[in-house]
Amino acid sequence: STKSFGDLDINSIIADAHDDVIPSKFDFINQSYPGGGYSKGQWVIICMPPGHGKSLFLMEEILHMALSGKKCFYYAAGDINYRDFIIRMGAQFTGWSFRDVAAHWMEVYEGLKEALGNNLEICITPAGVVSARELVDFVKAKGYYEVVGVDYDSNLKIEANDSMYDAFGQVYMTLSELTVDDKQNKLLFVAAQPKVNVWGEPVINLQDVGESSRKQHSADMIITRGREPNNPNHIAPMKIVKNRRGETDILAYSIRLNNG
């Protein structure tokens, strides 16, 4: 069926667009969008080499959104335990260093628990235990999550397949069910790694995203972070290399502090 352009319900369209916006903690991301932030039904890939902060970035976004009242789920496969989770998120919440948080475990945990209420659920498993299909079915069964973070794609269980390209393509096709299905309409973050040959590069571009080009094709937004060589202050360029609903090729320099 068709609809005359002049008959569109513009008031409903504007209202829905406003209700869907979920702002980032980071200004350069919000400023890249006409609406001032991510929106529900978007799939965002955070692509950074090991040790460049993809888990910290994802955790900070999830914390920010949970504190703002969004129902959030953080799934980590293999690279973190609950102790590390409390220290990292506690440092981001308080602004204290990791060391200071570790010296005040109970105080920080109680403060986080009170501030978050029932807005954050977490699950940590070994790598290779949970498949994309199992994860998606779990999130659908829960029903109430608005924001989902997956840390990270390579640690999901991959079914036996002759081609890694096809295997990762299937992972991403499955995860996309959480965004393309109107009944789900989640804001989905997936942490990922770029190709090994660019791990030392200061700027990581769209073509550097690893494993399967279906990532580049399917994702609504891709954010990368490289590393300035020989810089002692953890300064590195973050770049929006894809943004289906806003501006792309935006570069923002970041410094990772001792509180993540």
C-alpha cells in the first residue's frame, strides 16, 4: 500500500522520535544526532582493540542510562568478574580511582545499589558458553529491557561452521532481532575488536572492523578508538565511522583516567 506524503501523521512521528531518544554520556555522540542522542531500535558497535577501553566505554554508557531510569542489561562473556565489575562501575560512579574503590567496597556498592534501584541487571559467564540465539531468546523472554550491552561478540558461542565470515554474520543477524522487531525495539550495544593489523593505529576506520563485513552493513552506528603511539596519558582518538541517523566521520580525542 502507499500513502500520500501530505497525509503523513507528522505530529505522531515527531512525538515518537522524541520518546525514542536515549542520550549518551558523551557530548560528541549526542551532537552527531539531530535528536540529541541514540534512539531505541538502534544497534551500536563499539570497536576497539584489546586494552583500549571498549568494556569501560560500554559500562559507562549502561551506567549513565540506568541512572537516568532506563531498564538496562549488561552481558559479559569471559573478560570480567563481578569484583572487577563493581570496582570499574564504582569508580565511574564515584569518580574515585580503582584503588580507592577497592578500599571502600561496601560503601561504593551500597551507593550504587541505591542509585540504580532496579534499573540494571548483569550476567557474567565464561567465554563460549552462551550463543547469540540463547542470548536473544533470554532478552525477549525478559521483555522489559530498554538497553542491552553485549561484551563482547567474539566471546559468544559460535556454532560449527566452515566459514568464520558466515558464522559471525549469523551472530549479527541473530542479535539484530532485538532492534528490527518492533516488539523489541532495544538500544543494543555490542563490543567488538577490529582487525589485528590495525591494533596499533591511532585512528580505526570503518573498513578496519573485524571478522565480517555484515557488521558494517547491519549496524546503525559504529564507534572506534585507537591509540596515539608513545603517549603516556592514554590519549586516543575516538571516531564515529558510521551513523545511519546522523553525522559520521566525527573525531573526538579522549583521555582514559585512573577511574575508567
